[in-house]
Amino acid sequence: MSAWEYGGLSEPSVDALLTASALTFGLSALLLLATAGVHVLARRQQRALQQVRARWKPLFFHAMSGAPQPLPPWSQGDAGVVLHLWLEITELVQGAARERLAALAQELRFEKSALTWLGHRALHRRMLAVSVLGRMRAREALQPLERITHEPDPVLSLMAVRSLLQIDAAGFLPHFLPQIALRPDWPLVRIAAMLAEVPTEVLHPLFRQALQDHHSGSAARLLRLLRTARIDGDAPTLVRFLHLVQPADVLEAALMLTRSPQLAGAVRALRGHPDARVRVQAAAALGRVGTQDDALGLSIMVNDVEGEVRYQAARALAQLPGLPATHLAALHAAVPAGPGHAVLTQARAEHALRAAGKEA
């Protein structure tokens, strides 16, 4: 038996095994070297980025204070870092400091790079470009930004919306507000935060006009945004959304916004709506806009089959302006024992506390 046949392995098999082992070792060594090279390159790139930021950050701060310094040369390779740093600082300041930073950006022609990046393959580069153009109020970017608002990515499209509002809120809002109903992937909280940056004298009239012009079937989302953005819904705007023919989600959203006593009649007509969500909000709205005359209707709602309707009706009774405690006690006594009677007990306690607070 040959020495190479020990253990059942022939000489060719052992050669193949040794060759495979050598290849594996070689590939492992190459992988380790490549990984080490990547880490070295990453560290060098990080140091280079830090050097660019360290060079430009003092210049931006000097520009904010109104004492600009000579600007260093910069290349397109540094553009991403410089624009990102400029945007970071711009988002943190307001007033004259932000205006000076915008003027510096125009002097450096940041918009040229940003406009080019709008079509970039890298999403983060497109996002940076969209934000920079908005903060620069670059009107030449209006059309490309408007196209981006129709893209499916909800984050990028909303960033484009914010930039358009920064550039020309009055011109863009009439086109944007109807679009909200068609984009359920846009969070209302995010939209409300962006609208908070728009001057009230511009936003409120345009928002109300958009509701007047909007198809009622898809108005619920706009009405919810109105509430989320804490924009008062005036009676002429809301009254058309408080008719029985409206969908339940529209009625619910409109009732949540109801604050005007002029709408009390429309609210009363919804106390017996077949959808419990509407009855809940009708009861709550009567607590805000109702009068003593609504006490009887609310006492009937206290016996509703839905617990939330009973609770809101009882709370509304306790909130009715000028309702005497004796009147509330009489209504309480007339309600038979059960859930409605229990919630009125709580309502009377709240009413007594409120009355005591006023006397104090």
C-alpha cells in the first residue's frame, strides 16, 4: 500500500485537498486585506469630511453675524458636505441670520449643484437638494420640485412640498391642499408641522377656500388636517359638511371642529344619526356650542346604546352654560337606573366642582 493511500485517501485526493486548503487560505487573506483597506479608506474619507466641515463652519458663523470672511476654494467633491453643513446651520437659526446664510448660498451658487442633484440616483442626494432649494427660496426650482411632489416616495415628496411652501406658499397651496386627500401615505402630523411655518394670513383663507371647493366625499382628510394644524373652522366653511347626506367620516371630522354657536342647529340635527361615531361627536359639540335648551336632548342621549355616546352626552350636560344644578339634578332623577344614570352621577360631580371653582 502506498503511503499516500493511508486512511483511504489516494495521492490525487490529497493533492486536491491541499490545493483547496491553499485557495481557501488565500481567499481569506485577500478578504482580510480588502476589509482592512475599506476601513482605512473609510477613516481617510471621514477625516477628509471633518476637515471640510472644520474649514467651512466658522465661515458660516461669521456670515450669520454679518462679518463674512474670504471664502476658500471648493470643489464639486466637497459640495455635498458643504451644502449639508449649510443646511444644518440654516435650520437652527431664524431671522437675519438665516437671510445672511441664504445670501451667502446664492453667492456660492449652491442652487446650481442642488438643481443638478434633483435627478441624482442616490436618494439622500436628492433629499439634500430638495431641502437646500427650499431654504434658498430658489424660484427656478418650482417646476422640478412640483413634479417630485407626485412621486410615490412619501418622504421625498413631502420634502418637496415643504420646499415649495418655503419658496411660494401663496402660489402653491391652492394646488397642494386638494392633493392631500389623494395621498393617505402623507402623515397629517407632518403636513401640519409644515403648514405651521406658513404665515396665518396666507394659510387660513386658502385652506378655507380649498374646503369650500373640495368634493365633500373626500373632505374628511382635509377636515382632520384642519384640526391637527389647529386652524379654526369658521361656520360658513363647516356648515356644508354638517348635513345628514354627508358620509359619516366627514360628519365626524366636521363635528370635531365645531366651535361656533351658529352651528348649534346643524349639530342638533345629528343627535340621532345611525352611526355612533357621529352621535359621539354631536354630543361633544353640543357641550361646546349648546344652550340650556339642549339639556333635554342630551339627557335622552345619556341612554344611548353606545357607552361613549352616553359618556359624552353626560359631559356635555355638565358643560352647558348657565344650566342650574337643580335642573341637572331633576334630569338625573328622571333617568332610570343603569349606565346612563351612572354617567350622570359623574357629570353632576364635575358640574359641582366647576361651579365651586367659579365661586372661589
